[in-house]
Amino acid sequence: MLLPIMLVLIGCRSGGAPPPGYLQVDIDTSPLALDPRLGTDAMSSRIGELVFNALVRVDEHDQFAGDLAASIERPMPTVIVFHLRPGLRFSDGRSLTARDVKFTYDSILAPGSISPKAAMFSELAAVDAPDDTTVVFRMHHPYAPALEMATVGVVPAGTPIGHRGASAASLGSGPFAVESFVRDERVILRRNPYRSAAPGAPRGIVFKIVPDPTVRALELAEGICDFAENNIEPNLLGYLEKRPALVIERFPGTTYQYLAFNFRDPRLKDLRVRRAIAYALDRRAIVDHLRYRTARVATGMLSPENAYYFGDVKNYPYDPDRADALLDQAGYPRGLDGWRRLEFVYKTTPEGQRLGEAFQAMLGRVGIRLRIRVNEFGTFYGDIQRGNFDLMSLQWVGITDPHQYRMVFDSRMTPPRGLNRGAYANPAMDRLVTAGDSTLDPSARRAVYRKVQQLAADDLPYVSLWWQDNVVVMKRSLGGFRPYPNGSLRSLAEVTIGPRALAERGP
């Protein structure tokens, strides 16, 4: 009876088919903001890449490449010059010039700006626009990850930064424009009339927010949804593989799943406790049975595809006996009932509850109680940003430059300045990540990040869980989708919709 009931629920929720020629893409959470100066969550970035262009982007080989910029020069260690492509236009027809680029960055860096991205630009002394097609970045010091600062979507000069949920600042130069945004329901994009499109390319995209993973799978099975990436429960992939109208593709991914500790808690500041938790977690079993082998057990933040990856670091294989011994040494012996005087709160979302339950069972075997608190994503994310958690698990999506280590492990990078949500502090790490940012020679920089990765594995600000594969489920009648290691959906602008798909959808 479950399947018919769920199909009835789908029909009640669908809200009508997308317009002809539009793709429907099911996503699990609503973007937090469509303004590229505000959105820091993965879904805001995914949709934003289809609406906005940046000076540079990350290509299919996980390398920085020009986007708005036709060419890039670095005449001095503290200067980068971007030469814009000719004929750029926003989706309302106005020209995009260097003045718009300068305004975008100035609005992020302005005193009192509410942009959470301001911390990314602490080394950016000024952005100049000497003419309409030239943008100059000037840094305070030699700064190796400077190109990462050039990945912010550009908005028209004069566009105010609204509150995080505002959709007013959604005018870009990308292949699509925002048609409508109803929070927690859908985002509808229509083709930018000032950008060319190949015959058969989608006229628009409907991003439908479908929190329930079973409903997402059933919408694919019934032909309601055209495409979903990285949000189908692995245990449902076998069911979908049997549908002849669907195809499932897997690609190595760089998305990094981790377990974070809150160092404000004196119990978690004890390295023995953190290491005990790491040894208590059977990550291989989680990857094999919870992720259905759609991931690789991780050794650190950077995946093997990254040029700065170093995997010869301390590992934590599943070893509950060693976890028991470390907890005893830390002064937390088991009581007569088998439990220790250790209880932690694990914050998560509905989608992450099963992982939390796996953690709960594994930590319970070594006498640690784990209480699970489930909230919708907005509430959960707010708690994490405020440091209101003991343990939590999240992903870092699309790490290209190892500068990410500074944003998450530098003691000065707690929110809102950075992404060190657990307030981890180690002077040795601070020195290393600072050196990594200022070292321009690639070989010398790789040597620095080798030490960073070794220290992160030794000191355990995170327990590395896995690198997630990119798993795409889509209609067989869609053609031309190109995968990106970071899971970008940018190539949805270039796919072709076969006539059969349009006939199935109806007028």
C-alpha cells in the first residue's frame, strides 16, 4: 500500500507540470539566498552558477578558468589583472562592465556589509576598474589563493544587498534568469534572452524543493522529475536502475563529509576523547551499508583529485578497544550500567538523521550517549553558525584551493569572519595556514599543505568521513550532461531535451 499512497502524495504536491521545454530538477533544501554576495550554502551556489557569471570559475578538471575574464595576468605578486570578454550583458539587456564587477566586491567589503563572504577578502586591498573591460585586484600581501576570490557572481552596479532570503538581487548574466522564487517550494529559472542556446536546450529549469528522499525517488520513477544529483538515498538507486526511462551515472567527487567537534566544550578539547570517537566510528561500514558504496573513506579534506592532496597521514581504523582505552585514560570509566559520564548532543537535519543514528549506535558501544536533535535546514544551519552544538556533520562542497583549511581551522576564522564553527585553536595550525596563503611557489606551497594535512589528522578538529561520489539520476532522453568533480550543475544549461521527453511531459 505504501507506493500508491506515496504516488497520491506526489500528485497532491506537484503543483502542476513545468512549462513546455523546462526541466524539473528535484532538490532537497531551498537555497538560503539568490544574491551571490549572501549565499554560502551549496544549493545557493548550485543555482547561482546558472544565473550569475564570475570573473573565473572551476572547470571540469577542477581548475580555475576564465568566465567573464577572457585573459588573466599577474604582473606583480600583489596584483592580478582580468580582461573581460566583449559583449557581456545582464539578463535585462544592460551591458556588464568592469564597473559592475567593482561594485559587487565593494558592496561585500563595505563597512557594515551583511555579506558572510567578507572574510574571504581580508587580503583584498582594492578592486579597480581603470576602463570598462579591465578589472584589477590589489592584495595587501602576496596571496596564493587570490583566484578563489574571483569566483563571486557579479550583480549590476547599484544592486542593494537584501536580507538573506531576498530574491531582488537575482539579476545576472548567466544562461538563465530568475523567474520566481517561493521559499521551500520552488525556484523557476527562464532562459536569458541575451545568451545563445543550442537547439533542444532547456527553455528554463524548475528547481522543486522536495525534502522527502522517497518522494524524490518516486518523482523520478514516475517521470515527474527529469534530473536529480546527489540527493537520492543510495538504497533507492537499485529501484531506480530498473526503470528503463532513467539512467544513473556515478563520477568520483570532491565533496567532503566530516564530523565536527565543538571545542568550546572542555570534554571535546581533550584529544583523547576526540581520538576515541574517531576509533569508535566504523566509517567503512557506513560507506558500504549506509552509502551503498557511493563514496570513498576520506583521509582529509582534500580528495586525491586535488593537486595538493597528501594521504600519508594518521588514520583511525575502526577499533572500539582502543577507543575504550583512550576514554579510560581521559578519566571517563564505564559505570556499572556500562555507560560513561559522557553525553553529547548531535545536531542534524531530517536527511542526516540516519547517519546520526549510526553514530549513536557506534558511540553507544564504547559507552558514550549521543542525543540526536533534528531540525529543518535553516534552523540547523543557524545553530551551527552560532556554535550551538556538541557534534555535527556537514559537507564541504567544491574545494579547489587548500585555502579552505585557513577558513575552517584558523583560530581567527570563527563566524561571522570565517567558517571555524567549532572554535578550533592551535597556534601551529594558524602559522601553517597563514604560510599556505602567502606562499606563491606551487612546490613550496604543496610542502606547507602536506604539514597542514598531517597536523589536521593528528589533532582532529574534524573526523574525516568520506568523499562523496557524484551520483546523477536523469531521464535517458536528456543528452549532453557533463559532470564536474565538485558537483556543479552548470552543464544543465547545455543539455538537450529529446522530443520523447517533451511528448511524455505534454503541453
